[in-house]
Amino acid sequence: VTTAHGTSILIDPWFDGNPAYSKSFGVPKKVDLILCTHGHSDHVTDAVRMAREHKATVVAMVELATWLGRHGAEKTVGMNLGGSSVFKDVTVSMVEAKHSTGMDDKDVGRLLYGGVASGFVVESKDGDTVYHAGDTTVFGDMKLIGELYHPKLAMLPIGDYYTMGPRLAAHAARLLGAEEVLPIHYGTFPQLRGTPEELVRELGDSPIKVRAIKPGETL
């Protein structure tokens, strides 16, 4: 995500070993802020590397931020649900998500507790607000997120199996009152079978727009 003032925000970076990522896409040339919703490998694999290369600040749940710091991220901010922090022209707020978390730490040979999973609301000074739900199912307090932050764009997982699928994501979009939905977390693995087309069908005659993009494209 790049703001009107040029602040570059990377969310849940996973390039190495990602079957949906092609090296021809390259990597961001500038990263100011890295947001990690939870500690699963498909969300943090490249967080430390990108943080070190770009001297970026990593924002995550306090336990996850501490773990990333111990693995080499030099600037970390450990937040918790309901908290907000200001970075340049953006305010980042950590909101609830319904999902498991934990880090597969090869150094100790077991899963480590990573706090709870979260989502992020990013509000820019120019008035635009986006919501990244992280990995989650739908939950009733998404209505509160909509009432408190009024996100124009909601990034919602639709893959099913590990997160909610299109039917639940359509309900989430309505609860949030978002104008547009960017579907995420689908198609990477065979189990993630939800599609943007299904989301469009589930939204029916709703005015909410589905803004699906393919890897390498921009919105």
C-alpha cells in the first residue's frame, strides 16, 4: 500500500517459497512500514529480511514483534488489540481477528506462542482508510470496525479452509459498510478454493464493488 504522501506499507510479506509469487514481479523498492497480522509462515517469512534491507519499522502483536526482533528486525512496535500508532502520514490501528497464530521456530524445533491474530486499519492524512482483515472468519464486531473507522476499502480473505470463504466474506463486507473489497488469501494452495467470482455472486445486488487483482497487478 502506498499513500498519497509516498509512505510505502508492506503487509504480511511472503515471497520466498510462495507458489503464487513470480520473481519477475520483483519486490518493493521502498518500504517504510511492515504490518504482520500473525505469525504463520505465509505471513512473516520475509518480514525480517525486508525490514533489514529497507530499515523499515515492523508492527505486530507484542509477542510476535518481540520474536521478530530477536530474529533480526531492528525496529519493531509491539501493539495489542485496540491500540493505535502514528507513522509519518498514517495512523495504524490493531483490530480483532478470529484465527490461530504461532511461529514455527526451527531454532527451538517447535511452535511458539505468537499472541493473538489481528487485523489492521490504516488511516492516512488525506482521508483514505483501508482495512486489512488478516486471516479471519466473519465476526459480529466487524460492524464496530465499520462504525469506528469507516474503511472505504476492505481487504478480506476468501479462500475458505484456513479462513472464511466467499459467502462469509460477503457478509463481512456488508457488516463493515465498505465501498470496495479487495479479495485476498485465495488460490495459493489447492485448499484455498474460494474465488472473486463467487464473492461477486454472494454480494448479489449489493453496491459493494469487488476489486480483484492478479499477482503483479496494481490497484
